[in-house]
Amino acid sequence: MALLELTGVHAFYGSIKALKGVTLRVEEGECVTLIGSNGAGKSTTLRSISGLTPPRQGSIRYRGLEIGKTPPQDIVRLGIAHAPEGRHCFQRMTVAENLELGAYVRRDAGVEDDLEKVFALFPRLKEREQQKAGTMSGGEQQMLAIGRALMASPRLLLLDEPSMGIAPILVEQIYETIAEINRQGTTILLVEQNANFALDVSARGYVLETGTVVLTDDSDALRESPDVQRAYLGT
């Protein structure tokens, strides 16, 4: 049984169909990427999984449980955390306060230990623990968005465009950390326009075009695909 399985998912924004029968699966421990151009449906796929844009048709199953109609807060409690496109940090709150909010659904004794794990992954957040999020760079806010999601202690982490609007040197650092998060046992479903970085850290990938999966393969094979090279790798 896959950790996450989408079957024939259709999702809409009003009357506009954003997903047209998306089918994919993510196994426990994998890092899987969704690549595609703007408007392909990548972010909508993550939003459907996390309950923000529930599907009108199709099935989303997590650990065998149908979650297509589950409210977002309950999906977090089940073990799925979402670091959204655009980061959406709470600008007037400190780094520490943002991270504490990431653990809002938890009542266990491991919150402090997980906070230290986040600081170990992102030492810059420790340095800026009492700094307001809105005064940090885009790359630092991206670290904070990922750290906040990790504070929910997820089994599955959804990452949406972690390289967007970030200086190249910080993109490399963030992707090294994403690989480390996966090595430590967290399953990752990654949406990224920068296909080079995404294919570097993932084991498998799906290519989306206008709400439909048009290609799926392991990451090495996708990197060698002439269509993927031409459309997404700039070669």
C-alpha cells in the first residue's frame, strides 16, 4: 500500500478545471517531484492533498484512508504538512512564534526536541530566533516555511516551489537540506519549476501539463528524456 495515492483527481477553481484526472502515488520514504510549467496544476495537486482545494471527483488516499473530503486541520493531524508556494510566513511574528504555530495541532512532549531538530537543519533560523519574519530575506523565509511545516512532525511533507525568488546560493543550501530531511525518514512530494534541482533530490517524477500527468519515470530517465530536456531543463 502506497503512503499516498491519487486516482483520477479532478479539481476546480469555480468553473475552471485545474486538474483533469491526476493519478500518482508516493511510497513511504520516497522523494517524488512534480514538474511542469506555470498553470500545469502542480500547486493545485498539493492543495487538493492538503484539503485546501478538495477534489470534485476522484480519490485521495493516505495510508489507505480516503482524505478527499477531510478538513485541512485534520489532514495535518493525520501526518501531512504543506509548505506553500510564496512561503506565507506570519510577517509580524518572530521566527520562534512562526515555528511554534507549526506545532499547533500537537499535544505530545516532543515539540521542543523537534524545534532543536529544525534549528540543526537550519542554523540561520536559530540565529534569528527572535527576529520578525517579515524582516528576513526570501531564502530565510523559505527556510522558516519548511521548518514550520516540519514542526507538525509530518510523515509526508508537501513542498511547493521552494526555490522561487531565492538567491542561487541559498537555493543550493535549501535543496541540500531537503535531501537531508528525506534521508532522515520524511517522505516528500515536491513541486518545482526548477527541474534540475527537483530531479537531483527525487527518486521519481511526474510531468504535468494542463492538469494532466503526461509522463512519469524515475528521475534519471526523466533527465534524459528529450521532451523534458527541451521543455524544463533548458537543453
